[in-house]
Amino acid sequence: MSVFNSKMKKKYKGFFVVVNEKGLHTRPSTELLRCATSFKADVTLKYQQEIVNAKSLLGILILAADKGAKINVEAVGEDAEEAVKAILTLARNKFNINY
């Protein structure tokens, strides 16, 4: 039997692989930031041993993720699932960047 506590926050996880030729540089990082900040949930990104706030441009850039990097995404909050799904969709669409 599972017990639901209304004070517990929703958590949702996913991952994406960076497909942009130049990796997760400033332009795609800015798009990721815009997406993450449109949600109330706390969103974190993990690459290798680094865990950063997805609502921080400097944090995203610290990841220095090249093409092919697997980035784990985790969100906690009322709209956590929507936040993760939106970020994964954005990543699949190459962060809306066309070279």
C-alpha cells in the first residue's frame, strides 16, 4: 500500500543526448535555461560528476557537454513531469538551433 503525503513534492527524471554539432554551448544553453525557468519545479542537470541548476546559465555552461554527452535531468515540484518532458523535447529539436 502506498501512502501519498500532500507535502511531498513530485519528482520526475529523464535524460537526453546532446546532438548539436558544437555541443551545449551558449546558444543552446540559453534555450535550455529559458525552458527550465518557465516552470516552477526545481530542475537539475547531471553530466559526469557535475550537478547544476538548469535555471543557471553559468551552471549549464560548467557542464562543458560536447556532442554525444548524456545529460540526466531531474525536476522536483508540482510541474516536474512537464518540465522534464519539455527539456527532452527541446533537446531532441537541437535546442531550436539551425546551423
